[in-house]
Amino acid sequence: MIKLLLVEDDVNLSYIVKTVLEDLIGGYEVFTAANGKEGLKQWEEHRPDVIVSDIEMPVMNGFDMVRRIRETDK
């Protein structure tokens, strides 16, 4: 099972992507976050194999989140 972190502030889009990956395609366990700060918490907790992130989000954008992750995990 592939662990995927989806960081997206659009609730509807996040739901659709999660549902498609888990239920229609299968083989994915999807964790979601609504902004980069939440994404960092989810990353620390689950250590996903793949991260798919929006760029422009409230609180912390996708670029800043990735920079913070790379400080810890190259």
C-alpha cells in the first residue's frame, strides 16, 4: 500500500482525489491536510511515500512546507 499525503485547501477537490485514489484505483492510503502547517504534522506522523501539494494555501504554502521537510529529510 502506497502512503500518500495530499495537501490541498479546497475541501471538495481533496475529497475527490482521496476517494479516487483509495476507492476507484486502490492501493493508496491517503492522508489529507488543508495547509502546509497541517501537512508538516501529517508528514511527521505518517512519513508518506508520496506528497502531492497545492502551492498557494493559507497559513503555510506548499513551497515552505517542502523546504521544512527537506531540512529534516533530504
